[in-house]
Amino acid sequence: MLSYQHTYHAGGPADVHKHIALCLLLEHLAKKDKPFSVIDLYAGEGDYDLAGFAAQKTQEYKEGVAQLWNATGAPRGVHEYLEALRRLNPDGVLKRYPGSPALARVYMRDDDSLILNELHATAFPNLGRWARKDDRITVHKRDGLEAMVGLTPPKIRRGLVLIDPSYEVKTEYTTVPEKLAESVKKWREGMYVVWYPVLKEGRHQALLDGIKEQVDGEIFHCELSLSTVKPGEATPGLRGTGLVVVNPPWKFDADMTTAGNWIAKTFGRGKHFARWIKKSETQES
Ligand SMILES: C[S@@+](CC[C@H](N)C(=O)[O-])C[C@H]1O[C@@H](n2cnc3c(N)ncnc32)[C@H](O)[C@@H]1O
């Protein structure tokens, strides 16, 4: 049985890092006059109430999104992310936090498609309620990795897949690369984003090694360390937050590097690093 519930972690440092990358990719998809699809395999609940019990219990958002809410001079990606947040909080007070489905919906036009998947017994019905009455959205209740292989390629072949597991099941560090490789073979032009936590056990290294060995395509990797989290803070276990992006668009690497450095500076702790795991020679310059 799954116990992780994202409502306790919404808007924390990991969400900020991941959602800024997501906004950059969504903006890229939405700027062309051609429909796109987003497949969000571990969708959570849609959006979140930061005044609610769970968010107030952990207060993780105070170490994440709340640090950026009033910041000025935000670079590309962060700017778009903050604009999306403002749309959800039009009176200027940060009360609601968009999960990945809500961020995708900000960018969607009439012909775009959002395919959501969630397995948790509470999160799934909440996600269904969030998505109701929007016929651009379909909601599935399947295992995320099984769904990834089953749902790719989507009918609209421009698009992205978000793979954002809770890693409660430790084998996910090795099954994610395996299933990702399988799905990329079926949908070579798709963009894929994999999120992972950096914890003291260092299990994410197996994930990175597996992706490098098994997955085809151009692969970008970035990580925001949170190494100065002190015991007693809301996220003491989380030493960092990482992302692997398969087939990112042109200039995503530069934008994400700038945005990541800016977040690290604004959080006032840790460092951001970015590199290519694989890059084709034609785009090397
Ligand atoms: C980190 S949260 C997702 C947050 C969301 N993507 C966002 O950015 O707003 C991970 C979600 O995956 C769900 N989950 C865990 N194991 C799963 C599985 N095997 N298949 C599908 N969903 C799963 C959890 O219930 C949780 O809601």
C-alpha cells in the first residue's frame, strides 16, 4: 500500500526545481501552433491548499516556493513559474500551489491533451475531482511505469512525459531506467523528465547509471543540492533534488542552468550543477 502523499510536500524545494523545468518545457511546447500532449504518470492531486492541514504540518513550502514568491529579477523559467502561481493566487496571497497537472493546464490550448495517472487511494479520487469537466484531460489508475509503456506514443506525437515517483519502492531506482528505455524506443521524439531525490543512501546513482547505459537520445542532467539543511528543518532527509531530461529542446540546458543557479542563490543554500549525460555531435556547439 502506498503511504506517500504529496499534499505534505507541495511547494517544497523539490517541487520548485522540478516545476521550473516543467514550465520551460511546457512553454516550448505551447509556443508552436501545433497541439501537444503531456503524460503525467505520478500526477498527485492536481493542486494543493497550502493553508490545509498537511502543508501546515510540514511547512515544506516555506523552504521552497515561499522563498521565491516575492523575489524580483527572476530569470526565464522561474518567471513563467511565478506567473502560473499568480494565476492560481490572483489576490496576491500564496494559498494554493499548482501540482504538475495544474501547471500543464496553464499552458494547454483547446486541442492539447493531458493524460494523468495516479495510484494512491486518496490522491486518485481527488485528482479525478480536480480534472472533472475538462474533456482535454483523461485520468488513469495504473502503475506509473506500466502506464508509461502502455500510453506511449500518445496520439498527439509532440509532447512530454513526467516521471515523478515517490521512490517508496526502492526498486524504482532500477525499474525507472528500464521502462524509460522501453518507452523512448516506442516514442523517440517524445521529451521525458525524470525526477529523483538525493538522500543519504545515494540510491539515485543507480538511476543515473541505468539511464546512461540503457536510454537512447540526448540526455541532460541537473541537480540542486540542499546540503545545508539543518536537523529540525522540514526537509532534513532531502539532500538534493535532481532531474534528468531526455530530448530537451534547444537552449533548455542554458535556461535550466541559469534558473537553477538563481534558485540556489535565492534559497541561500546548496549549489546547482548541470551537465549533458549524452549529446549528439550535431548539436554539440
Ligand atoms: C512526488 S508525487 C507527484 C507530484 C506531482 N507529479 C507534482 O509534481 O505535483 C508522487 C505521486 O506518485 C504516486 N505514486 C506512487 N507510486 C505510484 C505508482 N506505482 N504508480 C502511480 N502513481 C504512484 C503517489 O501517490 C504520489 O501522488
